[in-house]
Amino acid sequence: MTSVSTGPMTFPEFDADYVASRSDPEAQIYGEEVLSQEPMASVLKNNPEIYFVQQKRGADWGKWEFQAGAYYDTTTGAKHPAWQSEALPRATREIEQLRRDLVWWGYCVIEDAVAPDKVESLRDRVTAQAEGERLAGIAFKTMSGQNVHTCVNKGASFAELIELSPRTVPGTAVIEQLMNEALGVGWICTSLIAAISTKGGAPQALHQDQAGIHPDSRSPMSVNILTPLTDVDETNGGTLVIPGSHRLLSDAVREGVPVGKLPPAINIEAKAGSMVLTDGRLLHGTGINHTDSPRIVMLCNMQKPWLRQQENWMLSVAPEVLETASPKLLQRMGYQATLLAQTNEGHGFGAGGGVGEAAGALVEFRRAADRGEYLRVGELGPDSSEEDLQAAYTLRQVVADSKAAARSGPKRSAVSKVQPGKI
């Protein structure tokens, strides 16, 4: 008699308890790398004061105890007794000095990076948007004040900060060159946020933007572009940083030693319209605003293209923004794919789809979805009907358009290979 299987085959080696009994921490592969909490574990153990302030966003917002001498009770490098003799970064337009500052200190200050009229219009737009979101009851309250997220949907000039368009950012060539050197060509934007610090807000615990991502790296995985829309210093919440901490922490992880006592933090001093680049490994955080005026800084974090972005641009970007987006903006937001990452139904596409062009890229899938017309390829086989085999799958049309565009001339071919600083 033939036996009939009544369920999946079972093996004792596949039992969850059996697997767990043979998976003690010392038995696990790569445990030291995967499970290690360094460098922040020893940073916090030996510098507990940098994580003193508790986040409070509800009715207790603004109720926290100021402690004299704490990491946030500080000043700018030029005034700090521990730092004033050091050649800390100062605002400059010279790329050689900016390189030295970014490599050694973990940050640099680019003077006059943003056009003055754009600074004013961006500041007005952020102020109005923040008030509108408060009135709508959807404001994103932070321990320091308020953040405005997904700014690309909230004003045309914001997109130009992601693009680093020369119309808004005269310092484009310098900034993109530094970013290419730090992150490699092809870097993308993880998010664009307006960070507003107000009186009564608490300082932010010092942290790394790159926390947990290659903590032993010899170069950054991300670089944040901070654009002050108001002058910043020790009086109004200028960003707290520990100069050189990016090297101290990475070196400690590589050498397998704990991070010891760190130097004191300082406040960054920068004029509105400058841009401050910070290495993703640098310890930093929002300072205290002691004034009655809001401190506004745009945070535009750029990163290696294989890292998952903070902002889900694929879902959050408004259709009208996509309709007018340049190839560079689309690339920065991640609307491209390669055969290694972010493919769509197995295919990789460049960022094409600028104004007036027949879009033949990843963005076309999103546009089809917005129209309710995205037809995905489902189950097919030798017995599939002719109707199913010849269906108007979105993939079919996008691939056809992409191939046609590649044959049509250098304009579309260049678009499909868009790179930062190359448009």
C-alpha cells in the first residue's frame, strides 16, 4: 500500500528549541560585529552626561532641569578654554581648507553657500508651514521645538536644496565635489527636514547619524548638510559637536578598545546662508535656544546609495512634485534602480523623467500607481491565456520606453546615467 503524506516532513534539527539550544552568543557567527554596541556603549559608560536630558514632547515639554557644566552648557570653539587655541573650522569658500576641516574635525563651514534672497524665502516658508501644521494639529513636536518633515512637498525652493541647484546654492560645485570625495559618486538624500529650536526646548543627546552602520569605517557613510536659515551660535541652539569625535570613535572600534573620556562639546557658529557639512560619525546634537526667536536649520542628510533612506520618498513625494522633478532631484530621492539595489520587478532604471521628457524610468511605476493603472506581472505559465500573456503590464511599457529612449540620442542616454555633479 502506498503511504499518503499528511503534512510537511519534520526533522529534530529544525525544531526551534533545538536551534536555540545551539545558538548561545559565543556560538553565533560574527557575533562581535553584529551584537556589539560599540562605540556608543563605552561612550555612554564613560561620558554619561551626554545623554542626560530626557525627551519630553507632551504636557511636560519644556520642563527639564538645567545643569551648569553639563555638555550643553557650553560656547563656541573660539570662546571655549579647551578649544580656543585650536584651529577649528571657520567659514570659508576655499575647498582645500574645507577638505582639511571635514577630514580632521568632522565638519566644515561653507561661507555664502546659499543666495541671500533664497535664505529669506526659505525661512518665511518654513515659518508659515510650521504654523500651519500646528493649526492643523499635525505638528511634529520635538524635545527642542518642532520639525517640518518631507519639505520637498512644501515649497519649490526646498527641492533645490536636495538638488543643490546653483539658483539657490551658489556653492554647488564645491559642495558636490566634497560629497563625491566623501561618499563616492552616486550618493542620495535620506531626508530633508526643517529643524526649529525654540526657547524652553531641551538639548539633544549627542549621537552619530551613522550609528550602527560600519562603526569602524575610515570614511563616512553619510554626510549631513546643515543650512542655517538664522544665524546660529551658543545663544540660540547652535549645533553641539565634539570636534574630531568621528576619528576617536572609529579608531576605538577598529582597535577593539573602549572610548574613554571625550573632550567637551562646543556650539557651531555659522551665519544664515552658510552650509555646514558634518561627517556621519561625528557626535553632535541640537543645542539650547536661550533666545525668544526660533532657530531654524535645514537638515539635508546625504548618504551612500545602498543605505536605506530615512524618508520613504517612493511613497511620500507628492505627484505634482514628481511631474516637475529634474533628473537630478529624482536621482537624489532614489528614483533610480540598479541590478544590485532598488530594482522594480527585476529591472534597473536611471532617474529620467524631467519636464517635457517622455519618462522612461522608475518614476513611471509610481506615476502608474498614482493613476491606479499599475498592472504588475503575476502568475504566468505555459497554460496562461493569450490575454494574460499579452496584457499591458506596466513593466512591458516602461522597458520598451527605456530602450527606445536609449536609442533616441545622447540626451536620454545621459539622463539614464545621471550622477551628482554631472548634470
